[in-house]
Amino acid sequence: MKAKVLLVDDDARLRQMLAEYLARHGIESDGAPTAAHALRCLQREHYDLVVLDLMLPDDDGISVCRRLREASVTVPIIILSAKGDDVDRIVGLEVGADDYLAKPCNLRELVARIFTVLRRIGNPERPAAGDVQHLRIGPFELDLWARTLRRDGEPVRITTGEYQLLEVLVRNSRRVLNRDELMRLSSGRRNDSFSRSVDILVSRLRQLLEPDPSSPRYIQTVWGRGYMFVPDVPA
């Protein structure tokens, strides 16, 4: 897998360890010890993924993540932080992070999560013959093969986590999926400490897609059971 990752952490030893581990798997990486350094790197280089620490000397990772998303920077972001409480995880996901891992972490697990995101972006599974590849969602067009979302022909920024969940819902239209199923099918993980992340992603998708997010038309809640995607086209 050929990719380039930006490691944003003020811990030089951790950056070096991770860089060496990634290199053994054929992934190039650059290091940034501060938020300002990271932003300069992102302006002049292309990266396939960012590993972002929350506690940086000159800023906090949440602010960095928020600014990147507000500027429509779509690079996948995995937050790595000593702040491992559920509240911190939820805030990280709410501002647009694709994943969140608490320190101290198993280096192998972090790399596995990096690989998971990179595989989904770089090697999407081609739809089988007869599968729906393009879908209209109101003014939006979802291309499941190109993994893109457009509105009136213009690209729409959507994070990896949001897209993965939307794809699972769309491919299982009119089927009720509980949180465990959505988590497993979209990220390959059990719905453990990330139990609220599905609700957060659903909320973000509704804000993006629904004419009235307070009264969802497409991503509907089935109380006590889960969520269901209801397309415009009759079954």
C-alpha cells in the first residue's frame, strides 16, 4: 500500500517509532511537532491521512481538526490522545475526525486502523453486476463506485466515517440496522466504547442530507431498534 501520512505529535520518540513501523509496511510519513507546523505541511504537501494528537504545544487538536473541516480539507484524520474519556471521543468525532484512539495505545492497533481507512479510500470494492452504483438523495447524487457525493454536480465534503456509514445504510435500504450492525459493517469494530459514535455520524449525515434534520426523510429512526435508510425511488 503506497501512501503518505502526517504524524502530528510533540512526542518525538512516538513519531519516530510510528514512522519506522509505517516504513516497514511501505508507508511514507512526515512528522509535525506543532499545529502550526502541521498546517504548513498540509498546505504544501499531499497526505493520505493525518494522525493528530490533541495536546499540542501551540494549539489543541480539536481546533485543528475543526479548522481543517471548515476549510473543506477532506484528508482522513485519526485522533490519538491521552484524553480517553467518552466525552473527548465524542467531541473529536463531532468536529470531523474519522477515528479516535486513546493513549497509551498498542502501536499495532493504531497502524491497523490507519490501514483500514487507507484501504477503504484507495481500494473500494467494485459493486457486483446489478448493484445500484448511483443514487439520488434529493438534490444529492451518491456514486458508490467513485465513493463521491455531489450536490447539483458540485463535490460535497464528507468524512470517511460519514461516507462509510452512509454507504452501509444505502446498501441496506429499507432494512433496520441497530448500532452494533452499523458499527461492524461500516468500521469493522464492535460497538464498544464508541457506542455514541453511530448516533453522532447519523446526526452529521442528517445535517448534510436532510431538508429538515429535525424531521428526517431519508435516515429514519426506528425507536428501540436502530436506523433505516428510505430512498426516494419506490421498492
